Amino acid sequence: MNLDTDFIIASIKAEVVRIADGLDCDARDLQSDELIPASGYIDSAGLLEMIGWFEATFNFAIPAADLTIDNLGTMQAMAGYLRRVKGLG
């Protein structure tokens, strides 16, 4: 699987846009450094769905202690977290 930062961010954004679309929101303008929970594009259930998708897509489990804004708050943070977990940076 491609674990290039740009690919990871694009994949996350596509999923956020998909989830937001189900809530009648258009998240296409979401920036990679924008806080996803504060953006208003997805609700708390959508955040949980996104985290489940993230784990399943990239084949890893996120320990409860790692469920933080620093690790998962933005698309950039998520990409960096994944790359660290996978030993890529």
C-alpha cells in the first residue's frame, strides 16, 4: 500500500468528503491542516466512522491513548501519525 503523505491525505480527504456528503455538507474545501472536529463538516458519529475507516484502510489499530487531536485532528496529523506507526517517519 502507498504510504506517501500526499496519498494518505488525499485518501482521508475523500473519506471526509464522503461522510460529510451523507450529512448534506460539502467538505471539498477542507484544508489538510484544518481541524476536522472543529470544521463542522462531520459530526461525532462521522468522526468515529472516519477513525474506523482509517484503521481498516491502512490495516492497523489505534490504541485508545493515541486517540488525540495531536494524532488525528487534521489530515496532516493523521498522515504523520500513520507514517510514525508504520515506521516511516
